[in-house]
Amino acid sequence: MNNVTIIGLGSMGATLAGLLLKKGYQVTVWNRSIAKAEPLIKDGAIFATSVATAISASEVSIICVSDYEASTHILNTQEVKQALSGRVLIQLSTGSPQQARDHELWAQENQVNYLDGAIAASPLQMGNSEATIFTSGSLKAYQQSEHILKCLAGNVPYLGEQVSAASSTDLAFLSYLFGSYLGFFHAARILESDGLRVDDFGALIAQVSQVVGEVIKYESQVIQTETYDNPQSSINMCMTTVELFMVQAQEANINNEFPVFAQQLFKRVLEAGFGNEELGALIKVLR
Ligand code: NAP
């Protein structure tokens, strides 16, 4: 079971193939543009001239291309479906939860053992213990390919047989990250407007990230258990902070788009009568 096929040799797919070659796997590769395979062939990869031949070479195939449309274009041919029948296919292209469901249905119709995955790391981070690949779908496919996935990332949680879970979790993670980015860019303007260093602040955030994680964990439990009474941080109290963002932006004459967005959301929660509830109650207006 030390054979693996990689379809798609963009910056991520080529990284995956390179890591598996280093771990001693026999790696068969296919890419639309052959030139991208050349460095890997020098390192011992076998180049297959067709997708079906590439898939026939291994029990487990990983596809990592731009998106699910490209994946469908590559896989949905009679020869490829025949080659994949009875084998494991791991989808590591990024997609939506519905695309994962559609791919699983297609796989089931073609007797393919399907695992959906979402990579939450850059090519440079792959292979590290902190790199994460979320997976969901066929448990049998996960068990058969765990040894391969663990060479690609130290953290490979299997989120269950609900095939959309990997994609939803990846998007949830990215939503959290992008929300933090937006807050951070406004933070940088606050600091710049007072002549302070942005990089010192970045180092501080890295130091306190564990504490920030605990706060998010607390709010997640509040939402999951729907217990908004006896608040640690009430909506009223948080609104005072949001109003301070507005005051500071006006005083320093800096862009206020981020505080305005937050203020509008908090106003709606207050108008709905949730001022004395825990911060997590903000989800009620989003619902
Ligand atoms: P990339 O460098 O842009 O490579 C795209 C790959 O898709 C190439 O192999 C390309 O083939 C292939 N492709 C696109 N359309 C195709 C089609 N119609 N038919 C055949 N092949 C097609 O992208 P990447 O960075 O490797 O990303 C691959 C996946 O990993 C994406 O879904 C991305 O979201 C995910 N991901 C990437 C990162 C990252 O930082 N790079 C991080 C997490 C997740 P050609 O070489 O022939 O053009």
C-alpha cells in the first residue's frame, strides 16, 4: 500500500507529490500541463499519460486542482470512472459543502470510495506537525489513506461520515480568520494614528492567541447550549467598546468602515432587546 496517485500539480498538488516521494512512496502523477511534472519525475515520480492510467496505478488517488468544476472535468469520463471503481479517491481541491455532497453522490454511483478533504495550510507549511487537512466522508477511505494523509499534514481530523463537514469546517475556519484580519487591519490604523508600531502589536497578538482561543471557545459553548443569561461580557458592555472605536476613528480622522459595520450589528441586537445577554446572543440577529 505504498502507491499513491496525485492528479493536479499546481503549487499545492506538486507539494503533496514531493512530500510523498520523500517519504518513500511510489508516486504516479498526472497534470494537464506536462511541464509541471518534470521536477517530480527527476525526483522519482512516474508520469502517466492519461488520468485513467494514473488512477489504475494506485489504490489511493488524490486530486488537488483549482476547484470542483476542474475536478469534474477531469474525472467524469468513462475510462476514469472505470479505473476508479473500487478504489479510494481523496478530493483535496477546495470547494463548498454542496459540491462535496454532489461529488460523493457521483462517487457512490460509480462505486468509488470517496473522502472529501480541505487543506487549511499553505504549500510551505505542508508536512509540518501544525498543518491541518480536515476530512469527512467514507470512514473506510479515511482508514485506508490515513498513513498517506499523515505524511502531508500533522493534523488530519476525521470529522465523520457527513461528507460536507470538511468543507463547512474549512469555511468556518476561514470566516473566523478573515474576521480577525479585518479587525487587525483596523487595529493597525489605530496604532499608526498614534505613532505606534504595527509589528510590536502583531507579536503581542501571537503571544495572547491562546487566551483569544479560550474566549472563542467560551462563546461557542454559550451558543451551543443557548445559555445567554448571567453574562461574562454583555452585549451592553461590548457596545461601549464599539462606540469607543467610533470615537477614536473620529478623533484621529481614520477610516471607520470596520467600526461602522460592528456598530450596525450591535445596534440591531440592542433593538431586539438582548442588551443584558452574553455577547454570543449576537447570533440571534444573524439567525
Ligand atoms: P494552482 O497552483 O493554481 O494549480 C491549479 C491546478 O489545477 C493545476 O494543476 C492546473 O493544471 C489544474 N487545473 C485547473 N483547471 C483545470 C482543468 N480544467 N483541467 C485540468 N487541470 C486543471 O492551485 P494550487 O495552489 O495548487 O491549489 C489547488 C487546490 O488546493 C485549490 O483548490 C486550492 O484552493 C487548494 N489550496 C491551496 C492552497 C495554497 O496556498 N496554494 C492552500 C489551501 C488549499 P495546469 O497546471 O495544467 O494549469
